[in-house]
Amino acid sequence: MEQINPHAAGIDLGSREVYVSVPNEPVRHYATFTEDLAQLVAYLVEHRITTVAMEATGIYWIVLYDLLEAAGLEVCLVNGAHVRNVPGRKSDVKDCQWLQQLHRHGLLHASFVPPEEVRVLRSYRRLREDHVERAADSVRHMQKALDLMNIKLHTVVSQLQGASGMRIIDAILAGERHPSTLTELCDEQILKTKRAAVEKSLHGNWKVEQLFALRQARRTWGFYQEQIAACDQEIDAQLQRMGRDKAPPPPRQGRVKAIRHNAPQIDGLDEKLRRLTGGIDPTLIPGFTDRTFLQLVAEVGLDMSR
């Protein structure tokens, strides 16, 4: 078969060891400490390797990918499901040799990996989503504690973690127990239609252990709100760095779609995103908001044709 990539290497990744195969050399293995990975890169450069194939195994590939990229090597990151036809008994040595053989003949399809600046943005955004999920768990814990005291506030108001719900919970934790006093803490729009239902929902069986659980969940929810806000600051700073040398986008067409839940607290988010995409605005698609626009850019990069 024709050799498309004569200077190709194959790497099999693991949590503790990395196996590497280069042409006309026995397979070598390295530990995954930073010093050892640097030696691996130097070994590849010494043998004039120009392109490397490795599987996208968990998160193990990320550090080595960065080191190889910094050394000027082309990295072909492949889906493990596409290279499972290893002949004979499976082993780390055979895996890296098989990868090297396939890559040498141009039989591997590289997975999409966005540029470094987009990967940075993606890390912040994914971390933010993790915090949002943890905050949702805290809301469920607050609901459970209230249910166990037969306080049905969350069945009356649409969002327990909204401004009205949080004011009532904070008042409960401060020692207030009178339903009518707690009800007055609701927003005027809620009181217009649900005053009686809210007051009725705040009669319950107050229990010390469940008030303790409610306090813990409330503090946890507040902590994650702080973490989300910190992520928003880092996302904002990264967007500004990425758009520093790009032209301002044209005015947005159409209305701004409201983000109902967990909106990023970033001033001018839409303008900063459209600056990166050359004015292309995916929020014109039904169902897209600036939050999903941010997710799109962080996951697939700035080329909206993808």
C-alpha cells in the first residue's frame, strides 16, 4: 500500500504509561509525568516524526496533545471506535503499532479539535455548566427539606430559586414562621394572583433537622452562584481577548431572545460573540439564544459553516 505519511508515529495512551511506535524502531513506553512526556516529544522530534496518531482516550490525550502541538507536530486525534480492528490479541504495544500503520497509509480520519483559544473558552463554559448542574441539585435538596416539613412553597411559585422564593427561605432560616409575614416577601405579581395559595403553602410542621438541611442546601446554592459568576468573568475576559483584533459586528437583526434560566452575566455577550463569527448570528435560528450561541462557539469554534 502507498505510504501517505511516511514519517508517522502511533501512540497508545493510558493513565500511567504511554506507548509509542515510530518507523523501523522497537516500541518504547514512557510514564505520564510531565518530564517523561517531554522526553517522548523529544524522541519523536529526534526521529523526524511529522505527524502522530493517537486515540481520544478520556482526558489523557489533552496534555500530550498540547505538548505535541507546541513542538510543531501534526496530531491526528482519532475516535477509538474507528481503530478497533487490531489483528490478534490486544495489547498496548500492538495498539500503538496498529495506529502507526493505519496512519502511515492515510487510513485514519482526524477528529475535530478547535484552536487553543477556543479550547480555553470551552473549558470555562463547561465548568460553568457543571456549577449550574450542582446548583440545581441544591435546589432539589431545598425542595426536599421543605416537603419533609410540608411547606409547599415550590408547588405554588414557579421557581423556588427565584427572588421571591429566596427571600422567603432566608426569612425562614432567620427565624420567621408566620405565613402572612412570609407571604408579604413575594413579588407583587405573585401576590396579585396567588396570595392565598402562597400563604396556605407556608403552614407546615417545622422540624429542626430539616431546617438544618434547608440551611445547608441554601448555602450550597449560594456558593455555586458565586462560582458561576466567577466563570462568567473568565468567559467575558476570554471573549474580549479573542475579539481584540476583529472588526465590530453590524447591528443585530430582530429581537433579542430572552434567556429563561441561568443567563450568563456578561455585558454585550451577543456583540462579543458576533464579533468572533464575523457578524453571523445563529440566534436567528428558532430556539437559539445567546447562551446556546456561546455554547456553539465554545464547542465547534468560530467557523459557523460547521
